[in-house]
Amino acid sequence: MSVTRTRVPHRAGGPTAALTAALCLADHSTAAPTEVSKALVERAATGKMSDVGPGSPNKLLQADNP
């Protein structure tokens, strides 16, 4: 089985964030929404984007897609 890593800029409520949360829930079906959110933020790469503007979390969401 191959694994594709997808990286996208953090956008609260974006379709990629929803897909990544769904992948997380597939592996951890009893996780609470706050646990999923915390896991996604912790896995996000910091400082990988440029010209992000003031107030940006500068996080790059990472999802393993089997």
C-alpha cells in the first residue's frame, strides 16, 4: 500500500480540513471533536509558508492518505 502525503494551507472549515478530520476519525472513531482538532493542529507543519500576512497561524495541514 502506498501513502500520499497532502499538504495544504490551514483554512478553518475548508474541504481539505474536513477530509483530513475524516481520515483522522477513521483511525480514531471515538475521538471527540476537540481531540481531532488538536491532533490536526499538532501535526501541521509550522513556518513552511511565505507571505502569509499578519495574524496567520502559518500552519500547513498534513494528511496521510492511504
